[in-house]
Amino acid sequence: MEKDLDAVLTDFPKDKFRDHLVDWFLSEKRDLPWRENKDPYRIWVSEIMLQQTRVDTVIPYYNQFMQQFPTLSDLANAEEEKVLKAWEGLGYYSRARNLQTAVKEVQENYEGKVPSTIDEISKLKGVGPYTAGAILSIAYGVPEPAVDGNVMRVFSRILTISDDIGVPKNRKIFEKAVKALISHDNPSAFNQGLMELGALICTPTNPACLLCPVREECLAFEKGLVNELPIKSKKKKPKPLQLVVGVIQNQEGKFLIQQRPENGLLANMWEFPTAEVESDTVQKNEILAFFLNEKYDLQSGKFNYLFSVDHIFSHLIWKMDVFFAKTTSNVESETYRFVTLDECKELPFPVVHQKIYQQIEKSLL
DNA sequence: AACACGGGGCA
DNA sequence: TGCCCAGTGTT
């Protein structure tokens, strides 16, 4: 396939494509909060938030985040728990942890100034090939490719590239195409224009070809292949996992919560005590009682079934049965403690456990 | 190369 | 339901 690409690029009207794309972006671009200025820190935060996350979802988080952590040093000096709380609900929480790690590194090794070379910026935690190119081109005007899902979709159509965009190594093919076409006068507008085009015009289904600024140059449009491209392999279905959750109240009316491990799923976030069970388990409340009494030395009473919650992640499904019990114990440590529901709201909780404390709160009213 | 890693929106 | 989203780190 790569041989074809060279041939296609040779005949491709590069200047026309560049100009049409850049002009369109400059006149039609959306007014987004991270486009206020070129502060590399602001661009950086936006690019991390936008990973696998829609613009409309990001906007309120971004505004709140920039208000809370206006500068790189504000973020570097913040407590991780505050950063996670600001990220709560956005998902992929390692993004927040890695961003803070990287920001501290910039503070220490680069005198607080975000590095402007591909080699240096790529070493930062959480900054992969896409984000490196995005920050360099948008904040510093460096002509580096920033290939994301939008760009692969757009280019697969523009140049009729039929390599599977779900296969990671194929990203290099698209980087090569971008390098061959990118505007050196305005790499920022070129890269953002590609993404803007993917978001607004060259959408996955029902692309608005009649409104497309580069329809003239689009080989897929010319050949009637727009609906056949891009090629993308299917993802695996998430695996169901059966969990039991204990809502345990002490004699002051407070609830037991625990902090998750510092690695893996929902790292360092708080939750109601949870245990995995075999999917065919019948006496879930007894399993739960055994597990919790073992782990926390609770003198808990009987566990009564409350309700069930299903929660879908990208790679698994939690099927949770929630039980309630009273305890006379009051044990606490670094990673578990008794809190009021209002105190829960000050700590970073994954959405699925927010659902649980909201249900509890509702039933108490 | 495959998998882990969230959550929401939309046809 | 299934797919997609301004991807990266780990194994």
C-alpha cells in the first residue's frame, strides 16, 4: 500500500489542498476556549483532555481546570487528589496523573517552559506522537504531523488510503502523508484544520461532502469511495465482571470508603468496598460479608440487598450488586475511612460509585 | 502486536 | 447494540 501512496502524492495538488484547508480553517474554526492564545501549557492541557474525548465533553472540564490550575506551576504544585477531582467524570484518569508528572518534570528540568523540540517534548509522560505534534505545531508553529483518528479518516478519504486505521503501525503511513502536505507557513492551522474537518465535515458517517473545502482534491469523492473509507478493524466486546459492593454504615451514620490501588483501573480513586465474585454465585451477601469482615475486621451485621448497577468501560462491564450493612466497628487507615456522603463529594469518585452514593442519598431523603 | 484504560453521545 | 471520540503506556 505504501508504494501507492508515493505515486498518489506525486500527482496530488498539494498547494491547492493546503490553501483550501488552511483558508477554510481560518474562516470557519470554532471559538473554543483553548484557542484563546498560544500558551503551550493551555494547549497541552486541552490536547490531553481531548484524547479519546469529544470537544463538547471537554469544554466545561477545561474551563474549570484552567480556573483551578491557571499556570503550569499551579498544576505542578497541586495535590494529586485535587487534580483527580477536577478530572472526575472525564475518564482515562492516568491522563491526569501523567500530566501532573510531566508538568513537574517541566518545572524541574526545563525551568517551567514547555520544551519545543520533538525529542524533548516526546519524553514527557503522557505525551505520545499525536500530542507532541499537536503542541509543537499549535503552540510553537513547528511543522510536525499530529495524526489522530480524525486525520486518519480524512486522509484515508482524501488520498484513498485503504490501510486499516485500527492497526497502530499504520499511523506512520498517515504521518508520512501529513509531512508531504503540511503547510510550513501555518502548521497550526493545517493540523487543526484537518481535525476540524474531521469533526465537522468529514465525519465517520454521512460526511458533508457538499460543504467540504477540499472536495475538489478528494480522491474518495472523485471515485465514489467516501462511504467505503476508512477501513477500520472491529474492536473486541467488553467482558462482563460480576462485583459485590458493600455500603457499610457505622453508628455515627458514616459510610466506609476505600482508596483504589495506585495503578490500574481508576487508580487512586475512592469507592465503596468492592469484591469480585464468580458469576454464578448465589449467596453474594455472604461472600461480601466474609470478604469485608476479613479485610476490615468489621463487626458487621447482616448484608441486605439494595439494588444493582451496570457500568460499561471500554474493555469490561461491571455488573454490581449493592448490599447494605451496619457495623459497630470504626477502623480507619490511609486507604479506608468512614465519611459522610457530603465528604464523598470532596473526593475523586469514579462515576459508577457516584451513582451508588446518589442512590443512597436519594433513599435517605 | 495486543491489551488496559472511562465515559458519554448518537444512529 | 455498536461505533466513535484531538491516544498513551504497558506487556
